[in-house]
Amino acid sequence: MNLFERILEAKKRKIKVSPVHANRASEIGKCERYLCYCRLNWQDRQPHSPEVELIFEEGRRQELAVIQDLREAGFKIEEMQQSLSWSQLNLYGHIDGKILIDDKWLPFEIKSASPYVYPSFRDAESIRNHRYYYARAYFSQIQAYLLLTNEPQYLLIFKNRSSGEIKEILIDLDYEFAEELLKKVERINAHVESKTYPDVTECPDNRCPFLHICLPGRDFGPGTGIVIDAELEAMLERRAETKISRNEYEELDEEIKAKFQGHEGVIECGRFEIKTTWTPEKVYTEAMVPKPRAAFWKIIISEKKNE
């Protein structure tokens, strides 16, 4: 067993599925049906993979690194991981901390981002209307925190996981948006009370841990169907740019194709199609001398044809 396999085994032992008794502000931007499953069917949740656990842990390390960088730059930070709750709505969460900027304490949240997605976070509207579902959920999360803290503004800090660069985006309380969030929480509480679920809508997340009970028979794993993967799609978009350098193109091409080694089939990701086929070993004759050709995975990336 190699080093990485041993690490994955260790991470797998840390993954637990626990009861959920309240609405989490960090997830309130997600599908209502998912949020009801979290509370009514928590025991049916599919555990995330050890690879995803690595991503979660890396995110926590990045958060601590940003806080250290801010302190080294002279910023004062307090109230780290302070718990928040709204008992009437059964809504809770916690803030990463508060930072003193221009004699004003601002609550903040830290998110690490892929270098391919990081540039897309420009301002509050770019997050609220982001093309990716998980990024739009950031806006809902911050609005929920604004309600829980009774603050008018929140600082969302993004870190580029590759370069270490950070950027801050100030988000104001949007009263109309926040009101809709409160109505959503009330609907979830009503469903939980009556043990019912919202109607099925188009699933925005093919990696939902309740997909097997919400939409049984639907499998969008690697090698078949549709993959909703923001980082992969951003990599594909970058690969398709004409201004990209040859070296960067080759690096992206190799990294993308490595994700699909061993998964035969055709998948769609955004406007791209990835076709993977296994070509077995073959022996052919050249000048009467048998020569073997090694087996390999053939992976073709192309843009989908318009219907």
C-alpha cells in the first residue's frame, strides 16, 4: 500500500454521519429537499469520500493560514468560531471571527478557491448570480449570518489555493433576499414537523448525499451522464481559451485527462463533452517482426454540438 492510500484509509476512519436537529446557516442556500433530508433522513446520508475529506481539511488549514497572515499584517481579530443561534427558527451557525478595519469590527468568513474559479469572485453580485450552485450558496450563507449577528455588513474573504493571494468582498444585508431566506427556513421547519418533503425539482448537485433516495436510479458518477463540477468546468474553459500558452494548455490537458483514467464512457460538463475509451493491447507485424502496442486510455475532450 502506498503513502496516499494509507492517508485515505486514515481519513475514511474519521468520516461520520451524525443526526441534524437544526437548520445550518452554512447550508441554507442549498436545495430545500436536501435540507429536509438532512433533518428527517440523516441516517440515510451517503458519507463523503476520503478524497472529499482531504478537501475539507485543506479548507480548514487555509482558513487558519489566512488568519495568521492577517495578524502578521497587523490586523486585530477576535470572536473566532463564535456560535450563533435563532431559537425560534431553529437556525444556527458560527462566524470565523471579527476583524478590526478602520476602527470598525466586521464579522468575516474565509473561503479557499481553485485558481480557475478565484477570478470569478469580483463583488457581491458576482457571488449572488454566480454560474455555480455552490458559489451562489455562499451569498445565502452570508445573508443568514447577517441575520444571526444583527450586523449590516459582512466580509467574505477568498484565498487562491494556488498563489496564496486573497481578496475581500464586502456584502451588505439584502432585506428582500433575507426575507425569502426566512420564509425558506419556515417551510423547512413545517416539512420537518409534518414529516413531508418539498416537491422534486431539477437537481443542482449530482454529488448530493441523498441522491439515492431523492432520485433513485440516477447516477452521474464519472464515466456516465452529466458531471456538475465547478473546478473541472473552469479548467475546461481555461483549456479552451485561444490565448492560453502551450505549456499551460498541456498541463491542464494532462490534469483533466488524469481525472478520467479508468472510467469508460461519455460525460458532459458545462458545454464540454469528454469521451473515454479503453484500447486494449495489440500485436501487429512490421517487416515480419511482431511488435506489441501497449493498452491505453483514449480520452477526447470536445465542445458539445448545438442541438
